[in-house]
Amino acid sequence: MADNSFPTVPLSIPDTAQHLRLVSTSLNNTINGKLNSTGTITLTASATSTTLTDARIGGNSIILFMPTTANGRTALNGLHVSGRADGSATLTHASSGNTDQHLSYTIIG
């Protein structure tokens, strides 16, 4: 799940001015790239697939990856999303005994 947590805005609150401040803060965070759509994963060692479990994933989600270790960078070459469903995605990749195939990801949609 998300490694960061920027405040969300309730649909309504009695204090309209406070609600407007929360909406403005959230919008400004979004404009500045502060989104709650990121996370991290480590690919399963000595396997050819890893399940990414994240409630924000849907059947039409786009998932983007950024390696955060050298072995993650090596794994990125053959990595692809072979399946998506509500709450999870199947990542297919080359088998490697490396246990530090770390990636950060962003989910859009």
C-alpha cells in the first residue's frame, strides 16, 4: 500500500471554511505531485511471477515501475504486468535468486 499518506478530504463537514481549506490543500498537493498512488514491492526471488496486492488496483489500472536497487533495475528489463484485477496485479519477470529486487510503483486509474 502507499508509503506516503497525504490527507484526504471528507465529502462534507459542518465548517464550510475548514472544508474549503482542506479541499484547497488537497488540490495544491495534487498539483505539486503529492499523490497517494504510490507504493513499493520486492519481486519474489527464484520465481517468475510476483503478486502485487494493493486495494487501489483495478482491471484498467496503469502501473508504472521505478527500480530502487541495482537488482531491481536488472529485473525491470523483463518485467511486465500479465494480469490485473480488483486489488491485485500479477507481475511476470525473469527468475533471479536476488532478494533485493526492489521497485517503487505508481497506480493510475
